[in-house]
Amino acid sequence: MGYVKLKKAGGDFDLLSAEGVAAVKLDTSTTPDSIKVSYFGAAVHECVIVPAADLVQADVTALNGAIGNIGGGSGMINVDLSQVVSEVTFS
């Protein structure tokens, strides 16, 4: 299984699964603007990437590129977002 490495402050990081991704979208209804990643499955699962400050559409493009690069492989691939990540929530 492949993962995208999301940088956090202080050298920490969170992992985002690159498997079964249905959609990656910028969510400007949150403060700060975040990215929602939806996954295929029996039920719709969503992961919300909450940044230290607003993320932008270029971050969505970078994340999609990282998911595409891992493409069914295993291991981790870095993604350079415009902000560090404060937290990642999954529901």
C-alpha cells in the first residue's frame, strides 16, 4: 500500500493512504481552507487535511500528483504543500 507523507511542524508527519482515492478537493468552507480526500468503499470515507494556514488549489494539484506518482506502489512519497499540516482527520 502506498502513502503520501504530509509534513507537520517540528519534523513530524502524518500519512495519507494513496489507495482507493475517489476525489481530492479544496474546501474553502473551513477556516483555514483545508483539503478533503474521499475514498471508494462500501461507505464513503473522508479524510480532512487541516493546515496551519489556508491551503490553495495548487496544493490539491500537488497532492493529486503525489497520489498518482505512488500509483499502486508501496512505501511513502513526499508532497510539498504550501503550509504544514496541523492535523488529519478521518471519518
